[in-house]
Amino acid sequence: MLDRNFLYIKSSDIYSFGVLMWQISSGCPPFSDNNNHIELGISIHNGVRERTVPGTPIEYEKLYKNCWGQEPEQRPTIDEIVNEFKKMDSRNRLKPSELLNFIKDYKLTRFIKKDELTAMTQIYSSSFGSISKAIWIKTNNLVVCKKINNNESINKKQIEAFIHELDMHKRLDYCPRIIHILGISFGKFKYFYSFFK
């Protein structure tokens, strides 16, 4: 746009990836309030970048700022970016006690003791957990139990998905067409259950 002799190199892709990372964290296109493409191009060439969105994890912010750094030769390689993402993932694991506290604090569901169930039969299994059917002694009704193995292989996204599922069940409790969550239970051997009627 500005320099007809511009040589397209890998560091240009890295810059673009950094901008994409910013867009993911912000939820909006970069410089969406600037429609003057020539002025914007000059500003970017002179080092102007988007502001960090509050709440962006520090490691993530640092990585995308390194990607869109002013000096192309100082930008990370794609291998370095992948390694940084792996480090971020390993630091973002929730401990079982943290998950339990979160569920209690936000009152996402009630707790049901596993010994309130009888005739439990497994109907599905995976490395993440299993699904069983059982009879809830309190009501003598058939329930479905989703067992989640709570170990080191569960990452933050899977835990967030579980919490989101609990939250959605809480919000849709009035709807007769969905399977309602009854509650959850934590086992002694690093697992927890959610029960559905």
C-alpha cells in the first residue's frame, strides 16, 4: 500500500497472527473506528497498535505484542508461538478444590451424595469420563449420571465447559423439554458426577 517495493516475508504472517490474537481477545476488528485506510497504514507503519483490552491474560498480551512488534526480525517464529501457547495452557489448569469452590460460590447446583443412588450401570465411557444410569433412592426415579474424571488431563476449557453446562441448566430449569440437572457429587478418587432426571 505505502511501499511498492515491500517484500512479503514470514514475519508479515507473524504480525498478522498477532493482530488476529488481539481481535480474538477484544471481540472486534482492529482499528474499526478508523475508515481512512491511508492514514491508518501510515500510523501502523509508525508503530501505532491497538490498546490492550482489560482482562486479557498478561502472557497472551505479551505474545501478541511480540508478534506485532515494530522490528520484523525481533518477532517470534511460529514454533516459538506454539511453545508459548503450550506454556499458557499448562499454567491455566484448575485444581479440583478450586472447581468445587467455584460451584459452591456461584450456587450453580446442589450437592447429592453418591450413596443416594443405587443400581448404577455404565452406558458410555471415555478418557474424560463416563455416563451411567441409576435409581435415585430419594425419589425412586431413574437418573442419568455424568462422571467426569477430575485429573491433570482436564484443562481449563473442559472445566469451563462443565461450569457453562451447569449454568445453562440453572437458567433453563423452567423449561419442561430439557433434561434437568439434579445436582453434583464429588468422589474420593478425583472425580465428580452430575445427575440428570
